[in-house]
Amino acid sequence: MGVYGGAVGGGARVGVFLRIGFLAAVLFVGPMAAGAELRASFVSEMRVPEQAMIQPLLEAACPGGVRVGKEKGRAVFGCGDVFYDEVPLRANKGYPWREGVAWRADGVLFGHFLSASSKDAIVSGSGAESHPYLWGGTLLLTKTRGVWKPVWYKMGVITRHCRRTPLADGREMLFCEDTDGGMGHAFHMLFAVDLLRPKHAWESVVLTADMFDSPMLGAQTQFIDRVTFGEAGTARVLARGPARYQIELRLVDGRWRATPETAAAAKLSGIR
């Protein structure tokens, strides 16, 4: 799975991972060091933040207060300080001398993520996260008696490009995609996000395409071209390796799995 297949999980592993990530960044800086631009294989349900939508969520959670900036003529919404993996969040911390957006929101999605009846929201964003955390994280909030309350912020839980998937119990989980890269590899990964049990994106991968061109390893080209979703937790992935492949996915007990017939085809293509 490459250098970032181990993902983050535990204090000691985080420290080792950060050191490895830093060393890799120093030694292997190049066009694929942070992953290629995403060639989306499905339409995301994440919404671009607008002030009426994002303001109540940020007011409930922002360390350093809510900040509004501008980039390329468009409003940018975020916080005056960055988030870390903290519960509860430091909502009242303030830095009156800092005027910029330190943590920036880049997407919002509403749904029933904690239970079938809960009213929840996620905000995708970035601030202090570096490459080991895939340059971002997710803020989860839930509405209680009409008031938004922050539940957690998780670095490395990536929800920049996602869509909701209904579960049998009425909750919703997410099917997402993103890119990563390092040491000459460029990855396109499909992964699941269960907001009751959030994991680093690399720890919840469904399929990964890996491209590289190396004097030692040779060259490999793989693409995930399109994902189409059916009813009752089914999806079809069109991918390319040495040939074109169709991989059928089923959502079983909260986990996406390839059918036995198409899992064999995926293995032949090298797409995991």
C-alpha cells in the first residue's frame, strides 16, 4: 500500500509516523510527494460553505472565534485558531490579535450520522494538519434541542469528497475518495467513513489505485475512472490497470467488500 499504508493510530505510532513522514518529505520532495489532483470518480454531496449555512456550525465550535476571509474574490470561512484531536473542543479560546483564517472550512454535509433520528453535520477543513494527516480533518456536530454542539474533531479523517450511504439501522455513513502520494507513488483511494467509529483515511480504504514510474520498480499506471451507486448498498467501480476492470461492491455489516468474482479481477489489475 506504500509508505502511508500504516496510517495513524496511537501516540507512539503517531510519533514514528510523523518522523517517517518528515524524512520522506525531505528526501523525496517532488510532484507526487503530496498526491495528485483528484480526478473525481463520482459526484460529491459535500456543499461549498455559504455564510448562512456555516456560521451556526462554526460559532458552536471554533477555537479563536469565527473568521471570514477572501481568496480569489470569494469568501472563505473558518476559525481564528486551529483544531487538534481534542474533546471537548476549546470553543472559547481567543486570539484577538490574529485576524486571518487559521482553520479553513472547505465543505459541509448534513445527515443522520450518529443515529437514525439524530440531526448531524460534518465540516471538512484544514489548519495544522501536515502530510501524515492528509492535510485535513473533519469536525462533527450534532443538534440537541435546536442547538448545534461539537462532538469531536479528528485530524486525518478526510471528508473533502464524499456522499452518504444509508445503513440498515437508519444511520448514514460516507463513501469518499481522495489522493495521496510519496516516494514516487501517486494513490487514488476510495474509502469509507463511519462517523461513530472514525478512522484515518488509510485505515478504511476500500480500493486503491497506485501509479509510479521508477528506475528500480519500472512503471505502473492505474486509474479509478467511475463509481456508480445502486440501491441497497451496492456500487460498481470502473477501473483501469493493464486492462479495463469492473469491480462490484456490496455494503455488508457496515463494510464495503468486493464480490468474490470481481475481487479476483481487481487483484489481477493490482488495484487493492
